[in-house]
Amino acid sequence: MGLPTFNRPACLKRALRIITAQTYQHLEIIVSDNASPNGRVKKVVDEYSRFDSRIQYFRQEHDTGVLANAEFVLKTSSGEYFTWFSDDDWRAPEFIENMVAQLENNKGVNMAFCDYYEVYEDGKRALGYPLTHLRVFKPFQSRYRLVRTIAHYWQDSVKGKCNIFYAVFRKNALDIIDIKTITEGYKHLNMDNLIVFSMLQKGPVVISSEAMCTLTCGNQKHYVDDINGVQKFQKSFVSKLIDFCKTQRKDRDLYIKNTANTIEKLFIYFLFIPKTTLALGIIIAKKLRAAVNNFHAKTNIEGSTFVTSQKFTFSETGKLKLSNITLVAVATRDVEETLQALMHSCKEIEFGSVKLLAHYTPYGMGEEVDYIRVQKMKDIDEWSHFIVYELNQHIQTEYILLVHADGFVVNPFEWRDEFLNYDYIGAPWPLPSDDFSYRDINGKIVRVGNSVSLRSKRLLELPTKLQIPWEADHGYFNEDGFVCVKNKHIFEKNGMCFAPIEVAKYFAHESMIPEVQNIKPFAFHKWAGSNRVYPKF
């Protein structure tokens, strides 16, 4: 891991904490201090290197510039794989492990990256960027070089194409690139874009759908304080327009220069005018929209905020105290959104424990949420099997409240203590339209189920204790059907008590059936009908 740094000891300390916490242990951590005047930079490195021998510290004799410093950490490294790390960014602890696994499983690919979020320095989601970059990265996964080349040239940089620079690379493929040459003597600050383009000339990138990375934007860098002595905001509109066209033309020339294929050169050349026109049109449209908004109303738009567990405030009054319940979620997808659901559920309730079981650590995790790493589950069947047979091993309280990214607590003060009179309570089910759905072994229609539910620990333990076989119910393996329908008679025979619809209608809503009309539920599942008013992260 290459960590070029300059004069930001606080950011460096955070970066080293993130890097040294990676679950992938075989790391060589190279820190290159670009002649920082602040002596605390060296002290921060010494503080970590005393306990982690993987850290190597280098101090440049003078400020070599950000590009040369970035190349230095690459040339100094000796591992099979390499990645750059900016000291103001974040990676999930499982990031390197996941990326290396992707490369090990795709021998013909030279770089692996993942989805990510743009954030401001305060941790808020940045405005104006895609909610996900998977569609942005899709053409770069093509096995056809022409597709990758044209897509990379055509795309606007703001969408994130250049941030593949923070991928994990096969170092032997990266070493072939002469960074000083492609940046014309370190003159072009878009080194990241040029390196990504050069790597895409060699082959595709493999992308993981998990957002295991954040990149900080909008922060002031020491190397872009001034451009030719003239601040950008001092320039006239005409000057900005001229600069824009010059930049577009220089960008085109760099692309043409860095591809050896004549057909690709011609494509790039002829796409220059439509691309520039489109980009200019987008800029003008944004300016006009902003002007209209300012004219109609003075707005105060803030970036969307990740709810972080550091903001938990457990007061002695005003909060429900449910110390015998563990709030838990098992995330096979939408891990960040699931964390938000947990946070939202805790706003007015003090649970005995809060747990997130997932295959990687999402952005915004804090100490108040217990993270338990589990294997990634490939489908709903595997997830259901885990809930039935394995979840109980991670629970110490008398009950659990199981929530999801699309189902969680929304009306905390609608809690009723009578919910705890049952071993299982979920959301009311509709009457079936056929002669086999929602019917127990005796043919009786079951009116309460759902995975968003309150369950006793003894109910969780029973399938393993009795070795109830994992069998499909009419071809499906849904865990709520396993408990509430197919094997309900076994649970009831062993003393388990299921809540009737007369109680469940106050607990949670999923289907908009007559029984739930005009009732405000404690929790919900899925945004249908009256549930549409609830938060969607």
C-alpha cells in the first residue's frame, strides 16, 4: 500500500489506523513524506511503526510534487499487488482481502476495484455524484478494448472513471507504465486518469458491487491553491470558457497520444466536438437550474449524512429501554443501507445489544454496533438457512428484533409490552388467493409471518436443538414460511407461542390489508401503500 502524504498529521494518523486494520495481513505499507514542514508527520508514523513493522517511512529532501511522490511509493514497493491510498480517504477493513481475492479469481485481469462513495471532509455524502458507480464502471469491464477506450474518453470525469486509480493492481502490469512520460514530466495533475486509461488499454477491470471505499472531495489540496497566479473565481466567463475548451482539447490530445491503436485515435478525434458540446451543454444547464432555484427561493441544501453510531445519545429519560432485546440485521446486500436501518431503529430505543452481521464492514460503523463478520450469502435461500440454524449462536438476550434495509422501526412509541408475550410476532399476512399458500400442516390459514419480526431466543434455538430438517415449502425456502407455516406445529408442540393478527397488526405492516387500516405500526417492511412515507436510505 502506497501512502504519499504532505503536512496532514491528523489525516495520516487516521489513514494508518485504517490501513493497519486491514484483514489482509501480508502488507508492505510505504509512507512517503513529501518534505512536510510539520514535524508531527514523522511522529505519527513513529507511533504506528513501533507496533507495526510493516510500515516503511521515507522523507523526501524537498517537495517533489504530488505526482512524483505518488510514483515514488510505487517504485519503492515490492509486493505482487499494489494500491495507492490518499490520507483523507477510507477503506473497509476487508477491502484489500476482497480485491486480492478478485484478482486471484480473475487471472487475466490486472486491476480490481469496488463501488464507493464521494464524501466531504465532515463525512457527509457529497452532492452531484452518482449514488452508485456500478453503471459508470460497466463498460470498463468489457473484454473489448475499443469499448473500454471510447467509454473512458467519452465519460465525464466527475462520474468517477479516474477513481479506478485507487484499485488494487497487479504491480508488474503497473510497472510498465512510465508515469513521468505520460504526464509529460509530471505536468498533468490528471495522472490518475491517465494511469487508469493506460491500464484499460491492457485489459478490463473487475468491479465488486460492495461500497468498500470512500473518497473525499471538495477539500483544499496544497498543490492546487493557485493556477498560474490567478484564482479561478477571479476569471471572467469568457476566460473560463476559453480554459474549458483548452482543457478539453488537451484532454483529447493526451488520449490520442496514449493509445497506439489508429482506429481508436480516429474515434477519439471525431468524438471531440460532440463530447465538448455535450459537456458544455450540461454545464450551462446546471448553471441555469441553479439560477432558477436561487430566483424562486433561497435554499440551504446540505449533503446527505450517514447516520453514524458515534451520534448515539442514550438518555435516562425519553427513550424506551428494551434491554432484553438484541436489535440485529443480517445483510447479504445493501450493507450500508442496513446499517442506516439499525441506526434509525435506535433513535428512541435503548436495546440490550445492536448487531450487524455482514461480509464486510460498511462505512459509518462505530463502537455501539457490534459487527460480526460472516460469509457472503449468494441468495435468499442461504440467508434463510442462516437465520434458522445459525443466528442463535450470536444472540445473548432473551429476544431479537430482526430488521432489514427495507424494514425497521419507524414508530418507536407504538411499542407494546404485550409483544413480549409471544415467541414470534411479525406482520399480518393477506388471505391467500389459492388453496395451498399460508396454510399449516392442518390446512389452517396462517395470518402472521414476515422476516421483520420479534423472536425469542428459545425459538431461534429450537430448529438446531430438534434437528428440524431444511425442506422446501411448495418449492420455497423462506425462513418465515419455515417457522410460521411448514413447521409451526412443531414449534407450538414445544411450547412456542405465535402472536395472533389482532396483536401483530400493531407490530408491523407489509401488505396493505383491511386489518391494518388506520393503524400506526411499530415497524414496517417494504414501501407499499401507507409504508411509502417511511425513510428509504
